[in-house]
Amino acid sequence: MASHGCEIAAEVARIVDFRVIDREIIHRAAEEAGVPRIALQEIAYEGRRNVLDRTRRR
């Protein structure tokens, strides 16, 4: 069973009149700005780790 997170994010963004900026757009912009790929990987890892830490504390 899929979580449908992308679809939910898109619908919420539409309702509140926001634009969804997904990982692909961020990576493309970072690449154009010369950000090393390893930096993006480390940021992504830290984000996932922080989410896991927060859910474990509950």
C-alpha cells in the first residue's frame, strides 16, 4: 500500500495556493549552483535521521 504522499502534498498545496518543490527541483537547482552532490546526500540523510528520531521519541 502506497502512502500517496506526493498526491496529498499536491492537493494541500493547491488548496493553500502554494507550489510544491520536490527533491528533483532542489537537486537540479543545487547542481546548477555548483553544490556538490555529496552535500545533498548528507542533507537528505540528516533529514531522514531527524524524522526517525522524532518518531521514536513519542
